[in-house]
Amino acid sequence: MTQRKIPAVFYRGGTSRAIFFRAQDMPGDQHLQDAIFMRAMGSPDPNGRQLDGLGGGISSLSKVAIIGPSSRPDADVDYTFGQVSVGTALVDRSSNCGNMSSAVGPFAVEEGLVNAPPDGEATVRIHNTNTSKIIISRFQMENGSPAVEGDYELPGVAGTGSRITLDFMDPGGAGTSRLLPTGRAVDEIKIEGIGRFEASMVDATNPAVFVRARDVGLKGTESPAAIDTRTDLMVTLEQIRAEAGVRMGIASDARTISESFPSSPKMAIVAPPADYFDLTGTLVPADDFDVLSRIISMGKTHRAYALTGAMCLSVAARVPGTLVNEAARPGSGDLRLGHPSGVQTLGAIVENTTDGAKAEKVIVYRTARRLMEGAVCVPESIFMEVSVTG
């Protein structure tokens, strides 16, 4: 049977990559969309390589996005994100990807969905349909196209690029409708046969659960590989994440969280600043950052830091009583996060009132680049299979 060609663009956004589709080129049926996404990425692949697709075998390289005209008057485009599982037949749409959000504005301009000045700063208002939140993207234009080259260095990405500024507006309650889904800054989670753990459950741009590194037998300075080889630890962290997901109201039971919501909530460990070596073997002094953290993404420790997780962490650091606030250096300005690939700076504006904390916005900086354009090829048979099973 032949293959069908679907117009697409391959993009790097921040420290991730994704296939971008225009809404007009996609079928309306979500099951068929997911089937297309999985075949395009090469999922599911029991060998974890995604060899028969464009995926890279890890969560940060297995993503998709659909961009189309906005359904809201306060935005220019709608943006739907999908996290394609590497080893299972699943596309998780329960949360957004901050990294790929950085590529949405340039894509919208390049595809003619939004008008922009030929030179100078362009502004694109993005409605993320996963979270129903607005993102303001600002980036430079040169000779009618989004600028690519610049002097901004992003840890985890080789070289430099043109800086993209993203304002995530009113990020609190993106997945659960509450900044502190349980109403508390710290909760206790009991894992049968293992023990009790204190955890902070915070929802800003995406839901996340934070535990102290020392409480799970870590220092926080470990490399992703060192954490991933601790099978017992990874099982414990997943149990904590799943139980936290239930308490945050994402699903009614832990099994559903593990099977159907692998990317939400995020799971992270935090610790006070301490010297560590990044993935290049370079020493990162404790004085260079304000909080140390490692984050789990789709069952693997992220080699940098999932951006929505970093944004949630930056908000949590400004909420009194959370474990992130406890671990971070005191301050109200930008937060410097120490992660496996280096140091990332984020700005969180949080107002602490008598009614509790309110996150006004999170400001992050990224780079993005259009890598390839044309069409992805997917077997014609999947259109028949979905129409029969659907």
C-alpha cells in the first residue's frame, strides 16, 4: 500500500524537537491525528530508538504540534502540543511543552498565519489549547523572516542563537485550576512498603511534584544516567508522581496516572545549591545558581530540564512554605536553576496575598530554528484502520 504525504515542518524549540503541522492539513478526528503522529515519530518502538520515524528515542525528541487560526479574540494562533510516547502507543495531550512553545511564534509568521514587520521585533499571542493559557512570544525579524543567528547561549544547545522571549501569562492552575491543587504548600505521601515523603504539588504552566533530593537518597548533583540506573529509585519516584497526580485531581487512581498521563504531573527533586559537573564535565559552582534540581520526563531523567517544569519550579520558589522555596536562595528577582546541562535563568512574578499566592506570569528565554520543511510520509493503511476501529 502507498503512503500519504502531509505537509510538515521539523523544528527545534529550546532543548526539544518536534514536527509542526498546520491545522488545515490535519484530519479533525483526534484518533487519526494520534495515529499519524505515532507513525511519523516511529512509535511505539520496543527497542526505544524510533528508527522508523523522526523521533530521537527520548521524550525531548518525540513531540508534535498543531498550529492554526486562534479560537480566542485575545490570541493570534491556537497551538496544541502532543507528547508522543517512545515505547507505547500513546500521545499525551494533557500538558504543554514550554520548549516547543518558543517555535510557535516563528512558525506562525513563516507560514503566513500572523503578520510581522520585516525588521525589528515581532509579537505573537499564542493560545495553548492544552492548558487554555496565553503565551506572548517576542522575537526579532530580519529581512522578512524570524532571525536565527544571535549571541544568546542556551544550556543544552550547541552554539548560540537569536533570543526569543516568552511570557506565560497567569500560569497558575494550568492543569488543575489551582496553583496549589491540594491547598497546601507541602503534603505527605505514603508509599506502601517504602515510607513517607514530603512533597510540594504546584501547578504553574504544568502540574509538578517536588521532593527533597535527600529524602530519596540523592544529593541533587547526580547526572541523569546515574539516576536512571537506580531502578528502585525510579520506581519510587513514579509511585510518588502517580499518587501526587491523584491528589492533584488529574485522574482518580494512580494506575491511570502512570498509564495515561506519563507527562503530567512532572516529577522533580530539589536541593540547595552545591557544586556539580554538567554533562560536558564542566564544574558548575554553587555560587552560579540559586536552586539545584533534576526532573523526570516520561520515565527518564531529563538531560537539561523540561521548560514547563522549570517554570513551575520558578513559581514554587516564590511561594512560601514549598520545598522549592525551602531549597532556593532567598530573593524576589530572577531565579537561576542548576540542571544537568548548566544554568537556566527564569523570571517568575508571584504575588503573595492574604488569600494565598497568585502567579502573574513567568518569563523565559529560548532559541528556535526551522530545521526541515516539506512533508512527512505515513502509510495509507492507518487511515483505513482508524476509520474501521473508530
